[in-house]
Amino acid sequence: MKKIILGVLFAFAFANATPNNIYEVGQYDVRDDVLYTIDTNQTLTGLVKLYFPSGALQFEELYIDGKANGVAKEYRESGSVIYERFFVDNLQNGITKEYYEGGSLKGEWNFVKGKLQGISKDYFELGSLKNEWNYLNSELNGISNGYDEAGALVFVSTYKNNKLEGISKEFFDTGELKTEWIYKDDKLSGVSKEYYQSGALSAEWTYKDDILNGISKGYYENGATLFEYINKNGKPFGTYKGYFDSGVLKDEILFKDGKAVSGTVYKENGKKLRNATNADFTRYGFEY
């Protein structure tokens, strides 16, 4: 019943939005978020319009008794619509839509009494779904998904009170799991994992409060250990060890104060090949 009454009010207001009650800058003022006409000092009912210096319409919004009620539209100077919003008593209510310049839908957000609620979506310009965001009281809560233009799932993230919480996943464009990142209060915590497209484990990284802390390990696709070392407060600590896929030690690097200071490179038969160089440290991404 309430929706019917509001619909009648909006229809009445639009029907009476004649040139006599279309307002432009200088014809109204704002007090406590309520619009008043300057000439009569009464609450404004009608369409408020703003224009570009060229004269093209930039913005129009319907007001009833001084408050935004109904449709508000924002335009590009070319005339295409940017946003279409709906208001009830100055609060966004219903689906807000954003458009690409060519006219295709860019995004839609569901508002209830001024707050984002439920699923909001944004789209690629050709129309396929790009992201789904799950809101509760204007904060991300629950599962949100991202897609590529072909419709394949790219990521799945879990939020709690607008912060990443639990497992977030990324996928290869063919659908296989690529990464798993574990969050606590919006910070990486625990063991995060990377995978080969085959599904085999590629690497494990241990985090605490968004900083690498603990064991980091890499793997060959056959499951053999590729490397292992320890991070302490975001810096490598102790000794890095790399392996051939046969399991034989390939190289080892010694760290001091988070920087590589020395190391040894081995042959696959286990014999020493040479001392490690700065080029070896750089190849692995270590400071020296």
C-alpha cells in the first residue's frame, strides 16, 4: 500500500513539473538538507536542473516538499546518462544505475533507506557480468565474486564488516584454482597457497598481520620441494635452500639481518659448483 501511495505522489509530481516549477541555480537555497524557493521561501516541489556552460543538461532531480523524491539523473555533455538514482525523502532507495558512454549498463547498486543492501553488480561494456558485491548496511559482508568477460570466475572473496575475512580465491581463466589467501581482519594471516593449473601445489606462504612470518615453500609440479626458507617479520631468516626436482640440494643462501651475505651453488650430483653471487641473490628476489 505504501509503495502505491509513493507511486501516486511521484506521478503527481512529474505531471505537475511544468516550466513554472523547474528550478535552476539561484532560484533556491538549502537549509538543513531541505530546498526552499527563494521567491516564496516555501519548500521546493518540482524539478531541479543544472547545465553545462554549453547549455547541455548536466543534472536533474525531482523534489517534493524540499526533499529528493523520485528519479535523479546525471548526464555527460554529449547527452548520454551517467547515473540514474532513486530517492525517498533524501535517501537513496531502490536500484541506482551507472552507464557507459555508449549507453550500456556499467553498474547497479541496491539501496534501502540510504544504505547499500544485498547484491550490487558491475558489468563490462559489452554487457557481461564483471563483479557481484554483497552488502549489509553499506559494508561488504559475505561472498563477493569477480568474472572475466567470457563469464569465467576470476575471484571469490569473503568479507566481514567491509574487511576481508577467511579464504579468498583466484582462478585461472580455464576455471582451475590459482591461489588461496587467508585473511583475518583484512590482513593476510596463516598459510596462503598457490597452485599450478594442473591443480598441483606451487607454493605456500606463511603470514601474520599481513607480513611474511614463518616457513615459505615452493614445489615442482611433481610435488618435489623447489625451495624452502623462513621469514621473520617480513625478512628472510637463516638459510634458504633450493632443490633439483630429484630432491638433491641445488643452492643455499645464508641471511643476516634480512639480507643475503653468502651462499653455495651445487651440481645435481651434489658436488659444489661455485659460490653464490649477487646475481643469484637477485634472481631469487633477495636483497644483499
